[in-house]
Amino acid sequence: MKPTRWIGVGIFLVGMIVLCSYSVYPIYNPDVEDATMLLGVRIGTTLLIIGAVILIVEISVERYREYKKMKEEITEEDLRP
């Protein structure tokens, strides 16, 4: 995999870990404030979205490059029956 994909996957996984940790946080600290929980959920969700966008853009660009390369290699004469 390319480094850009690894970065996207890493950011996505960090977002999941943050969301999971903040969902378990009230069990260990019952006196947690709402603002703290909301901040954790916002950070986790933001990281998930950023990671997903990076992955979607990387996959789209790669597919476009492959399509362009394939279109150059195959002539129109080969496509006719």
C-alpha cells in the first residue's frame, strides 16, 4: 500500500480508538462532565471523517490513473467487434 493510504487508515483507526475510549470513559470516571464527553466525540468523529476522506480521494485518484493508463494502452480498433 502507498504511504497516503497508510496515513488515511491510521487517522481513521485513531478516530475509532478515540471514540471507543470516550465511550468507556464514564464507566471509570462517573463524574465526567458533558463538555468533556462532547469534545472527545467531536475529535473522534472529525478524525474518522478526515481518514475516510483521505482514503476515498486516494482510491479515486488511483482508479483514475489506472483508467487513463488502460485507455492509452487499448486502441479503439481493439474495442470494435
